[in-house]
Amino acid sequence: MSTTNPQSDAQPDGGSPRVRWSRRPADGTPAAAARARRRSKHRRRVVNVAGLMAALVLTGALYSALSPAYATNEGSGSESAAEAAGRELYERSCISCHGENLEGVPTRGPSLVGVGEAAVYFQVHTGRMPLVRQEADAPDKPAVFSDEEIDQLMAYVQANGGGPTLPSGDLRDGDLAQGGELFRLNCASCHNFVGQGGALSSGKAAPSLEGSSALEIYTAMLTGPENMPVFGDNQLTPDEKRAIINYVQTIDNQADPGGAGVGRMGPVAEGLVIWVVGIGVLLFGIFWMGSKA
């Protein structure tokens, strides 16, 4: 154990001796001095760690108080009436699959953070959500919620998760020829050349675009539901998306060429049927006449 021992030094002029204090082990051994140094080093480490922890806590507190997200929440105050109503709908119909804070639930539903109101509009307006059961594709069916309730759900998800918003203006205001070229380049491989849909792998299918509204097509391109890729503004500009919508809805409203609508192929498909049936009838007649002869 280290102690503080007084030591006296005699003065040259014969005055009273000067007391000199020194710290050294009481037993005066090198082992005791080493133990004292280790204890001192350990105390310094504890003090350094405590100081570091205090600095980290203080930094976290300052960041929480001054970060932009906190400032936005503080400035906005309480949630709006639409967001509150959307929260109630979400907690009643969506929370079991998408989690309390939009974070998603493993094996049940994906996170909704960042999907935005555009994804909510497409999934809910087309009746794909709420999901009836887990299967390869979410079936397209009549919407469960009213337009007002869909707006409330969009407001809640947008306010708490952010993401793509709904477009504005005329969504068919695009070049028809450009839309056809872009559709054949980006969409026809799954939806076929006239938007009638087609089979994909693993029991999935690209849906038909017949009867789809302009806003449904736009939000699908913007959010990429299921197997569909996301066509953000870097991939397809808003004008290009409008051109594609103009093409899809133009061919949807046109009459089938040649009369019967056989996959929108018109006279080609009808001619093929006539050729096959005609050849079959001709061969039957030849064999029948040969058998009679």
C-alpha cells in the first residue's frame, strides 16, 4: 500500500528543517510501487471511458433535438384529420401484415416505408389489398375501401413513410407514336403488344391492361408492383409515362381489326383459322372421294 511519508531536509544556516513530502510505497518494495502504478493507470482508463460515454450521450441528445426529421414533426404539430382516419383504417385492416410502424411483418407483408401514396392507390384501388390469401399473384378484384377511405390511407402512409406521390394533370397528354415504341420496348415482353397480359414464371402472370385507368397504369409504373420493375423518373420521364398511357388506352378503345378479336391480331388470326380449317376440309374430301372410288 502506498502512503505519503514526510522527509526532513536540514537547512544550511541552521534554521528549522524543511519538510519534503513524497509518495512511495509504505513497505518500500518495487512490487508495491508497480501495484500503485497499475491502480493509477486503471483509474485513468475508467475516467476516460466515462468521459467518452458522456460525450456520446450528449451528441445523440443534440442530434435528436436538432435533426430535420424532429424539426418537421414539431413544426407540423398533430396529424391531420385525414391522417388520423387513415391510421384507424390501417390499424383495423393492415397492421397484422404490415406492422405497427409500417415496418412489415416477415412472411406476411412487406414494409410500407418509402412506398408512398402512389403504391397505396394502386394496390387498394385495384382491390389487390387487403390481400385475401397468400398466393403467387394478388388478384385484381373490386376495391374494399371507398375513394375517401383510400385517400385517408394514402395520407397516413405518405405522412409516416414517405415515397412517390400521385401525379397531376392529364395523364394521356403524350405522343402516341412514342408511347407505342416505349411500350413495345419496356412492357410488351410481359403484357404482350396490345396489353392483353401473359403468363410469367412460378405461376405468376402479367395482368391485362384492358379497362385500367390512367392513374392505375401510372402508379403501377411508378411503384413496380409484384414482378413489375419500378420505372422511376430516371428510367421513364413523366412525359414518356403519359405517352405509354396514351398508347395503351388508345388501342383499348379501338375496334378489333378484321372483326373478331382473336388476341387483337385481327385478320392474321382469322386467316390462319380459315387456312387450317380449309386444308382440313379439303383433305377430308380427298380421302372420302378416294374411299368411294
